[in-house]
Amino acid sequence: MIRRLLPHSLAGRTALFLTLALMLVQAAGLTIHALDRVDLQRFALSREITARALGLWRTAVLAPPDRRLAMLEDIDLPPGLFAELSDLPAVRPGMPHASQALIRLFQVDLVAASPPRFRPRQALVANGPRPGVLVLALQLNDGPWLNLQMALPPPRPWHSETFLIAFFLMTGAALALILWATRRLTRPVSALARAAERLGRDVNAPPLPERGPSEVATAARAFNTMAERIRRFVGDRTQMLAAIGHDLRTPITRLRLRAEFLEDDEQRRKMLADLDEMEAMVNATLAFARDDSATEPSVPLDLAALCRTVLDEAADARPEVEPEAVSYTGPERLRIRARPIALKRALANLVGNALNYGGSARILLDGPGRGAEASLVRLRVEDDGPGIPEESLEAVFQPFRRLETSRNRETGGTGLGLPIARNILRAHGGDVVLRNRPRGGLTAVVTLPV
């Protein structure tokens, strides 16, 4: 459940974890701040209540008896302090004894330490009806009692409105900084992923810039070194195969010249046919291994127009095929970025296979899909042939793998058409798979990035 809620990107997860850590630190800081403010408020309020209570007592002592009540009523009392002048003390027998914590908090001992003229005739103290309430009864020299009830008001750690506003502004600024920092720090990882994908499509893709933090620069340098080694390997392989092809063509040419001097017409015809097949296989093998598409640049092209061109050329090369056996269904225009010559070769191989083994070729082109397939186009090449056994649908993409067992190149081919098509499409970042149609025939499903 937690894994499903986590963001999929590295930047998102890093930002989430940093945000949670910030929230924990802020919560701990706010708790410490609140506890400190509560202690400070308790100290300040208790001192204020004590000072005002002592002031009331001194006013009552110094005021004339006939004006004492009026003077006490004119004094503004802070929250938590209640005073009354009465003939009886508020502390009655049976009330709970005052706790030492409240006595120390409100400094009741200051009354006894006052000068003699301000000392009460009698002082009574007890706990009030509610927890945290202290009742103090002080008797004047002429008999009346000044009853005081002292209690701390509820603490207000967030009494400042500007504090909460400043706190939320600070938190918002910290979150924005986290998002910016995580995106900036993970940007090289995204650039490395894009470069790896680009290298998979184009072995001659430009190198990564080797700048930034030391770890990023080291990773970019290692990636560029790997790409250079891949390019060198591909170049060496191509050069080696070109040399092999050149060396093979020389004895094939000599054998062809010698075959022309054979007096037996039948043997001469068979030998020349074998040499033609051998030369075609060498050319196909070299074309498959050379992969000319790797050096062709990618340009914007109209895939719909390319499909129609491939079908028209295939129909012109096979005049015996009925016109309705070759058709295109799809949008009038669909622009993608690809290598035109290589992609045309891949589509021509798929269409040629459909016509050779299925007697028909229909291309169905769909535009970009939705969701995960929003950046992909789908193309299907269908035929009406016998199809392929399910266990061989993937095996036919192996080089030189042919389901037609004859050695005739016209009927069995060289077994390189489908491997070449898949190599080209995968170099574009796409793929091709084969599927049997429910009503008979075969479908080659091609996916390509937009």
C-alpha cells in the first residue's frame, strides 16, 4: 500500500522524504517552543497575579475603612485573580490544604515577609474548588477579611497571529526550496537516462556534457567512454565484414568466369544459379551486419505517406498480385521523427513477407494512444496466409531462421528479412512482434515513438 502511494520519480521521492523530515523537525521545534512559551507565560502571569494581589492587600490596609470597598472595586484585576472584602474568611474548615507548588508559584510567603504594618492579623490558605486554584484569606487589623482567589489562566502559546503567518510562510518557502533543489539535483540522472535511450536509438548520438558535481561528471565521463567503445566496436565489425565481403566477391567472380567456359549448358546454368544465390546471401549477410541505418540521421517524416509508397512499390514489383490485395487504412498524414531509408527498408521487408507468404498486404496505421502509449504509434501489416505456429512466432526473428525449408532463394529467402526489420525498428526505439489472426493469416504489429 505504501509503495503504491510513493511517487515514481527519484525527485518526487526525495522531495517527499525531505518534506516529511522537515515536518518532523518543525513539529519538534514547535513543541519545544510551545513548552518554553507556556513556562514563560506561567512565570510571568504568576508574578503579575502575585504583584497585583499584594497591591490589593496594601490598598486595603492603607485605605480608610469607609472607602476601602469602593477603592478595591475601582482596581482592574488581571485574568486569574478574584478579590472580595468580607466579614468571614473564604478558607473554611475542611477545605484541602494548599499544595506547596501553588504556594511557591504565587509566592504566598511574601505576605509574611512584608513590613510589620502590612502584615495581616491572620492568614489562611487552602486549595480552591478546582485544580490549580489557590484561596488566600488575609484579615485586616480592624477585623474584615480580604479574600483572594488566584489561578493561572489557560496558556496561549500561539497568541501571536503574526507568528503563525510567519511560520506558514517559512514552511512554504522551505517546501519550494526542497522541490527546486531535488529537481536540480536529479536533473543529471534524467539527462543520463535520456542519453542512454538516445544511444539505444542512435549509436552516433552526441556525448553527455561532463560538468556539474564530481559524481555527475564521473558518471557522464564513464557513459561517454562506454558509448565511444560501442561506436568503435561497431565500426571495427563493419570494417571487418566489408573486408570479408570484398574477399568473398573475388573468388565468386572467378568461379563465375570459369563457369562461362563450361561446355555443358545444364551444368553451367546450375553453377551460375548457385553463384547468384551465394552472392545474394553474402550481400544480405553484409547488409544485416553492417546496419547502415546507424549512420543515417533522424528527420521528421510523414509515416502515412511512407506506408503508401512502400505498398505502391511492392504492387509495381508484383504485377500478378490483385490490386485489392494491397491496401492502406489510416490517417492521411502522421508525422514522426525517424530515419527514412532504414524505416522504409523495414516496412518493405514486412510487406514483402506478407505478399510472398500470404498473397496480400494490408497496412493499418493508428495514431498515438492514451496514457502509457501517448508517445507511440501503432502499425499493423496483415496478410491472408496460413500463419505461423505459435512456438515459432519469436524464433523467426533469429538470423537465417526460415520456416520454408527449401534452399530456393525465391521461395525461402535468406532468413534475414525479419531480423533486419526488427533491428531497424528497435534502433528507432520501437519494436515488431508477430501474431496469428483469429480468422487466419498473420499480423506484424509495429510500434514506433512519435
